[in-house]
Amino acid sequence: MLETKASFDINSLILGGRSIRGIVEGDSVPQVFIPQLVELFQQRRFPFDRLVKFYPFEQINQAAEGSTKGITLKPILHIAEL
């Protein structure tokens, strides 16, 4: 079992009326969710191609910067075969 530890001030949670909740992949069911996204893309209702941007590996810093600045949602590095 993987163990990940977190440290936080419990008073800021209690006094602020906040809570902590863990979520994995948005609690989606990939076998259902991915086909739905594909269908929406085919209907031109989900602009997947506008959410990603490909970068050659040499531009890894630009890819990270683009993600940080919100230029691209999902930078994808292309690693050429040697």
C-alpha cells in the first residue's frame, strides 16, 4: 500500500469550515467517461485538439512555461527515437 503523508494546520480547517477530500481522476469511471469524451469530440462539442499542444523534447522549458501561464492545458512532449 502506498503511503503519502500530509501536514496541515487543523485549526485553519476547523475555524474556516473547510474539509479535505481525496479524489482520483475526478472520480470518473474511465470505461464510461472516455467513450463519452470521444463521442463529444466526434460531434465537435468537445475541443480536445485545442486543449493540447505538442512540443519537441528540446522545448521542454517552453512546454512547462506554457502550462504555468495557461497557454496550453496539456503540453505533450514528443521524444524522437534515437
